Amino acid sequence: MDNIRSLDLEGLDGPIPMGANLLSNGEGATFKAWAPAARQVRVRWGYIMNAAGAWSYQEEACLQRLDGGMWGGFVPDLADGDRYMFYVVGPENGDEGIKRDPYARDLSDVPAWPDCQCLLTDPDLFTWHDSGFRSPPFNELAIYQFHIGTWYIPEGRHHGRFLDVLAKLPYLKALGINAIQPLPVIEFPTMFSLGYNGVDYFSPETDYGIHKNDASLVGYLEMVNGLLLEADSSLAPYTRKDIEGTANQLRMLVDLCHVYGIAVIFDVVYNHAGGDFTDRGLYHFDGQPRGDQNDSLYFTDRGWAGGLVFAYWKNQVKQFLIENALLFLNEYHADGFRYDEVSVIRNEGGEHGWLFCQYVTDTCHFNKPEAIHIAEHWPVDNSIVLSTDTNGAGFDATQNDGLREALRAAIGQSAGGASAFVDIGRIATELASPGVHENWRAVQCAENHDIVYRDRGARIPQIADSSNSRSWYARSRSRVALGLALTAPGIPHIFMGQEFLEDKQWHDEPGSSFQIWWGGLAEDKHMADFLRFSQELMGVKRRFAGLSGAGLNVFHASNENRVLAFHRWDTDRGEDVVVVVSLSETTYYGYHLGFPAAGHWREVFNSDVYDGWVNPWVVGNGGGIYANAPGQHGLPAFATIVIPANSIVVFARG
């Protein structure tokens, strides 16, 4: 051990960043690791495969011990794509062995995890095209959530990959969403995963990448350059180097989304990590003796979701997670984050967990103010979205379950028949998101990855009609559920397949019976009609600022009639909109309803049109109505309108 040479740090300017980093002058790479209990930390490089197909390293050297439990060194003549690993010698009675760099930007796919090696990656070599992109204002976001591995799987492929998502960019653009939120994309240990058992936080999941020697990469490069040309012919095409490596393929996904006007919000898991760490990972990185309470460098002994909660009381652990967020903001041009189960950080981490929330939101807001930070916290708590100046956690928005549960309950109640009780009043209450002091900060949905996962909750069409998820009852009630999520105050969130009436729960295993049925858009007219409904209501949301504004007045909620009506407006521009919703099986002709002002109101959307597009028996208001005095429902005017059965109708002034 003493005969291994030591690496030099002399002549390097400035602080050494964590992990492995190539110098901008091309002269080599610096290495830095946190291993306070270790007696020695080495770096190995020059990995080659021998004739028998086994990988072995050619060079090894010791890092220097630095302050604060750090180890560092410099290796000349290394370049992008070179392989390396750490070797850590723990304290007496501790562990000794090969370790992956906790900050590794990419991992090899041959050999596969957990026997992979870390790859040196120069993020500056990727050619970005998104300089003209600006993420939408927070209150104008419309989020589409999906799982990379199962959302879209091309014929002949076993599972979906980063580049496969790009084949669906024109579809996403036509849908009208302006942000995607893939489930977690970092390296996880299992064959299939939702992504919440990550183990290598700075490395994209290698199964979502395509090896640089894969013959299909030529076709993918042609595809992405075709998409680039179609969007903007002035942009330089991607090169073969741009598309090689899992990390670059994730960058390409973000870049092309931006070119198409779509923001990318990453789902990050800072409350726990793991499942299966293996001896090469984070759990015992510095080789501390096992068996003592809280003997892990990065984790407590407290379990969560099959993994372990981070040790937030350690500043270096907090910094590790903050630097992870900064990497996605800076090196992947992320437009924000959805933070998994912040309530676990708060409950398990105590004051240190709360401080971490404040540190990560403050740091990221300073680094990229336009990036949004969405918390998942149960129960919904307004302090999560209060500024850190007032001792809040500093998140911009929070997932909201109030409207979601009210919607799902009402759809289920309506399936009981025409005489069943439907709690419209509960929806009316939850539209205002009472747990959040500013309603635009609530992320609203009727479905998400947790709710409709296998063996959990049903999809809306199944709740709407469990005997026939393609019946008129299922179709029309599903339009109401999605329509309310899109027109309610807050940030709407659509789960994959919801936009075209997918009725199956989902599973993270590709090829299962839960697979999304893309073929239905060609074979099932109901699905195609529902997609048109989703696209055109999304267009209405974009056109009328009132549907993104903070103004809300729920002025009519009738459990007896199963009718709900609310007024929305933008507090700066006005642009008044009235939304009328019915879960009645009867069409109402001559329904008296209050309106915010006298005069002409255009009927800008009517969901009944989309049932058997164009519905030959559509009922509506002939394009508009006139409101007159006297007032009704606390408003200065009223009108007599037609409300189709199981529908959502939108009126705008003018």
C-alpha cells in the first residue's frame, strides 16, 4: 500500500470541485472525494478489456489527504470518455474496496451496473441549441408526467429510452403542454423501476441510454436532426459526438424539448436513496465498520420506501444534494424540480431537514431564478411555499391532493346513477386550494404515477364506469375530470395516457399488460376524440389569461343539480372567464346562472362537441349568450344557458 505513488495538486488554481473534473485546458483531470474515516483513497484509471472480456485498470495512485475529510489529486493526460474508479481503504476493522464516484456524471453500460466504471465527461463538449428558450411563468405551466422506460417503446425495443421520447416531441407540442416531468432519471439498481430507488445521483440511468456502438444510433441521429431542422432550419445539426453517451442523450432530450418550447422539470429524490447499494456505492463509501447505529457516511439508519434517509445533520450530505440540483440546472439546463416526499425530509431530518430544504431552494433560486421548485408534502402545508425569509421552506409550488380526491370521489359517486348523491360542494371548496395561501401554487391533477400504479387506484374512465370504460358515461365523466384539472386555479398536471382516455393502471415493467395503448389512437375513435378534447381545451387555457390568473369566485355549487360554476380572471388584465361544470345525466335547458357582467359572453369551449367528433347531437349555446340584470348568485347579471349532461362549458367576455 505504501508503494503506490501519490498524486500531486501543485499548480492548480482555485478550489478543487468534488468528483472527477476535466480541466478546460485539456491537460488532465482533478479528483476529489469525501471519505473522513478512510486511511487511504486511491484513483484507478486506464481501464481496458482483455481478450477474455474482463476489464482491468492500468494505472493507480493515491489521493492526498485534505482538510475536512477530503482527498484530492490530479492526473494528467485524461480525456472525455476515459474510465476511472476510486479504491478506499477504511479504518481499522473497516471495509476496503472499489467504489464508484458519488459525483460521477456518467457510468459505463459495459460492464453493466453494479460492475460498471465511472466515465470522465466534459459537459462543455455538447452542442446546445436552446439559447432562445425561456421557461413559462410558473402560473402558466401545464405539466405532462411520464415514465421514460414505459411511456413510448418503439417496435423492436424492449423499453423506452431518452432518445425515444424525442420521437414523440411533435405529439407533445400538439397536445399543448409546455412542460414535461419524467419520473426520476438517475441510475437505479433494479431491472425496472419507478426511479425512486436511485443509487448514483449524478449519473443518468444507463438503461435509458443507447451504447455508442449500437447500430441504431445512426437512425436516432437522423431523427433528432430532422426534428431540429423542422423546428428551426438555422440551427446547426447535432454531431455523432453529441449523441454518444447516456449523459449526452439526456442533454439532447432537454435541448430539443427547449427548441420545441417545452420546459423540463426533473423529479428528484432527496428524502432517501437505495434499495440495493452494493459495496461499490454510497452506503459505506469511506469504509466505516458496519453494525453501529448511523454507521453510513451519507445515511441514517432510518428506512423509507425500501431505502435509507439521508443524514441531513452532516453539512457535506446537504452539500452533496445541493450540488446535485445545481448540476441538473447548469449542465442539463433543467427548468425546475419536483421534490419527492419533502414531508420525509422534514419529519425524519427535523431542523436539519428543514434547513436543507431552505438551503437547496435558496441556492437554486439564486443560481436560476426562473426554475420552479415543486414540493410533494403530505399533508399540504402552506409553510412549504413560504419564503425562507419568513422561515418557510422556499418552494414555489406544492402538489395538492384536495381537489384530486374531491374530483375522484365525485366521479365515483356519479357512477352510482342519476339519483346518487354527488358532492359538488366538496369540489367547490377544494377549487380554492385552502391549504395554500396563493392558489396558483397548487399543482392540480386527477391522476398521477402514485395514484394509478398497479394495485393502487383506478384510472378515471374505470371509476366513471367500471362496467365499460368506453361508454358515454365513462367518456363524458372523464372529460369533466380532466377539464376541471385544466381550468382550476393552479398548475395542471396530466399523467401519461390520461389525455387520450387510457383506462389501464400502469406498471414500470415494459411489455406488461399495463402498457399504454398508443395504437388506440388509430383503432379507437373514442380515444382519438378524447385527445382532440384535451388538445383544444389546452389551447383555450393558453389563449385566455383568466385561466392562468389568481382570480377565483366559485359562485354556484348545487349538489341537487350536480352543477358547479366559477369565475376566473387575471388580476392585472381581467380577461374574465366563466366555467360551468355538470355531472348530471340530464341536459339542462334554460338554466339560470349568474354572470360577472352584463353583455355578450362567447361560448369558447363545450366538451359535448367531442363525443363522436363532431358530435351530430351536440347541445350548447349557439356560440354565446347575453347576460342581463338583475343579478343572481351574488353577481351583477344573469343569463339563461344550456348545460349539456356530464360536461364542461367555458364562456369568455366579448
